[in-house]
Amino acid sequence: MNESQRNEDLYNQWTAASEKVAKSAGDPLARLSQLEEMRHYIEATERLYVIRARAAGASWSAIGAQFAMSKQAAQQKFGAL
């Protein structure tokens, strides 16, 4: 799967998850479950863009600043990518 397909796939998964949240409007437990699913897609997208930023030469300090964390915290969170 190329990057464009991966982006489209993540977008489609995010859209489907957000639609499920909207449809579960009356059930707080269903909403919590769907929000957890959405969190998964957000984290996957986050990792994808950290990989891209590193490939483009971004420093850990610059990446950490985007998440309001230190260079060291960014390396700990994303360094194994």
C-alpha cells in the first residue's frame, strides 16, 4: 500500500468511526467505545506523520514542540518507529 492509499484508508476509517459516534447519540457507553476506536485512528495517523517528518529531516525537538513535549518525550513516544 502506498502513502496515498494509506492516507485515504486512515481517512475512511476515521470517517466511519466518527459516523458511528454520531449515530450512537443516545448511548454514552456506545459513544465511549467509538471514541476509543477513533483514538486508534488518530494515533495511527500521528505515527504516520511523525515518520514523514523524520524522513523529511525534522528534529525530535521540532516534533516534540508540536505535541507540547520535550525532545526526549517525543523520542520515547515515537522513537521506535
